[in-house]
Amino acid sequence: MFLSWSQVHGALTHFPVALLITAVVFDIGSLRSRHKERQDAWRTVSFWMLAGAVVMAVPSLLSGWITGLTVFPGKARAPAIFDWHWKSALATSALTAIVLWWRVRSRDRLSGKSRLACTLLMTAAAGVVSFTGHLGGTLVFGDESASLAESVGGQEVINTAAKPAEQPIQKPATKPPAVDAKLVQLIQAGRKLYDENGCANCHRIAGKGATTAPDLTGTGTRHPSLEWQIAHIKNPRAVVPKSTMPAYDALSEQELKALGAYMVSLRQGR
Ligand code: HEC
């Protein structure tokens, strides 16, 4: 794969949005125009833009749906914002399709109140689609405060209350630590869970994986506390309020511990 599904979705999804907004602009232009010919011309443009929007909504929804499946597999619970993004995308697509169907049925000769209702519905759809796009953007790029937190080295600047104390579970070793077979097993189980739960769809470790979320190569140095790691994986927003990472609260205690131990083991500069 050269492109991830989220990249395919990102590339496709602007077409229906732009087409819908253009359709609204031409429709309003047609309403405002006094010349019959210009009215018809603008209305025709608006009609075909709207048809294009409905056609292009199909691959956008499909690629978005597949992105959701690949990014939140296994026991990942997608953040609420993802649900909103998906629902408002469905709502706009449905609304746009209904308006198109209405216009097709009347051979695009609606007038009076129906005509106005059509324009209002299209405008509403364009409004919701902008909101949808905003949510999608937040999903991919995070919001400003999240990137701010990232820019100060992944240290959470905002929250203090819900955050478990960051106490290193390993003191700097003065003598080489004894190899703990149980810990090694736990870390290996964690690595497997990391693969199974699609963490690499967002994260990167030692150059492998995606880059939409922080690189985890040194997360064990940044967050050496096993409690912190577990609490964060279980419910990221309990620790990092604006986090867009899915909650993995369906994982068992043991699985969370394994994943947490794997995270803690990811020290930079080893
Ligand atoms: C949909 C994308 C996504 C998925 C999937 C995802 N994460 Fe995250 N993760 C994020 C984002 C965004 C952040 C930054 C905000 C935060 O700290 O919660 C983050 C932060 C982290 C951090 C803190 C990084 C640091 O050093 O500051 C860890 C550790 C982490 N994730 C582990 C995991 C694990 C383990 C999984 C799989 C079980 C996983 N993530 C799945 C998006 C994701």
C-alpha cells in the first residue's frame, strides 16, 4: 500500500464538499438574478454541481468508513468526535441526495416555496458538511492545545487533577538490572497487542508505523510510570483531556498491563 485509507479519504473528501458549496452559491445566484436566461444558466450549473456532490459523496463515505475500520480495529473505542464526524457526514449526504432527487423529479423546475425550501436545505447541508470537515480535521491534526502539548515535548501542560503521579517504576540502575523473565514476557505480549489493536495506524515506533500521532519511540522516557500508561491507554481523555486517541477500555487488566509495560520499555537512546 502506498497510500493509507485515511490519505485516500483525505484526498477524495474535498470534492463533494466543494461541489456542494459551489452548488449553493450558484443556486442563490440564480434566485437573485433578474434575467431569465441567467437564472436558468446558474440553476443548471447548480444542478450539475449538486449531482457531482452526490456522486462524489459515495467514495468519500466508503473510504471514510474503511478508514474507521482500519484505524479503530479490535477493542479500540473511537472517540466521540469520530462518531460525530461519521454521523454528520451521513446526514449531509442523505440531505444532499434528497434535494437532488427532488430537483430531478421536478425536472429542476421547482418554483415558489419549494424552490426556496430546496435552497435552504442545500445551505443547511453545506453548513453541516463544513462542521463535518472541521471534525475530520480535528481527528487528523488534533486541536491547537494538543499540538501545543506536543510541541513542549509531549508533556501534558493542561491537566493536573486526573493524572496519576509520574513516578518512574525503575530507578536509574546502578548495577545492570537482572533480566526478569516475567517482565520480558509481559512486554512481548504487549507488543503483540500493539499490533492487534491497530496502534500503528496512528503511531510510529523506531520508524515503523503512521505519523498522525506522537512517535512512541521514546514514550517510556517521557512517561515512565506504568500507572500513567495504563490509565492513558484505557481512557486517554482522563489523562490528556483533548486527546483524540481511542479509548481501549474493553481490554482486560492483564492486556492493559502488558501494553503499558511495552510502552514503558520504549526508552529513547537505548
Ligand atoms: C486514532 C489514532 C490513535 C490510535 C489508534 C492510537 N493512538 Fe495513541 N495517541 C494518539 C494521539 C492523538 C495521541 C496524543 C494525545 C494523547 O497523548 O493522548 C496519542 C498518545 C499516545 C501515547 C503518549 C505518547 C507520548 O509519549 O506522549 C501513548 C503511549 C499511546 N498513544 C499509546 C497507544 C497505544 C498503545 C495504542 C494502541 C492500543 C494507541 N496509542 C492507539 C492517537 C492514537
